[in-house]
Amino acid sequence: MIAIKKNIDLGLTISEKQLLKAKGILQKNITTYAIDEIASVINATPQRAKTLIALYEFQSIPSIGIKFAEDLILLGYYNLLSLQHKSGPELLNTYEKTIGYRIDPCVEDQFRLVVHYANYPDSTKKWWDFTTERKAFRNKHGYPADRPL
């Protein structure tokens, strides 16, 4: 499995932190609990618990932070398994259409990284390891004609 980073931000409220602590649940172990267990402990909806678990899993990937983890959730992804065999370029295209504007091209490198990790969980690559691959792909294929401005 993925090496655990030291600083993973789940965006927990003070109350959520206190409730987890009261039950002896460490944030680094949140993915070992079922969604309904976490929801019950923090008095939240199953959706909130599912989001917390996804935030942790995605940020466990080197060089992925909370903002990009939230972007993956925005696209409907809640675990790495759901990203296996996806396409980094297609994920970027979908993301730009979802948000309605163009984003920094390096974001595509992050999409490529999470797809890579979904298929090779023991990898040590970081998002910038995909820059050359992205540039070559975009030089050859370009961007969609309906790409937002």
C-alpha cells in the first residue's frame, strides 16, 4: 500500500477531532473503519465519512494535497480503485468542463499520478514525474475543441 505522509489534512472540524480522539481513533487509521462507523463516531452523514476516508486515501499519495483530493471528490471519485484504468488527459478534460474554465496544465500531471498510483500502489513517483509525458501527449493530440476558456 501507499507510504503514509506525515501531514494529511482532512479538514476536520474541532468537534470531529474531539469525537475521534474520545473514541481513540487516530486520523492515520481512518481508512480502516467502515463509513458507517466513522459517521456514527463523528455524528455525521455517511457522505461526510466517505469524504474523509477519500481525502485521506488520496493525500496518502506523495505530492497530493487536500485541494487536489477535493477535486477528485468533486468529479465523483472516492477511492483509488475507482481511478484504475482511467486516463489523466480525460480526467483533466472532464475537470475543466466541470469547473468551467482552463486550469494550469500541471494539474493534468496530478491526474496522471493518481491514475498511476491506482494501478501501481507501491510507486514512489510524484506529479512532476509526469510532466514530460503530458507535454508529449498534448503536443501530439492537443486539447479538445470545446475546452473552456
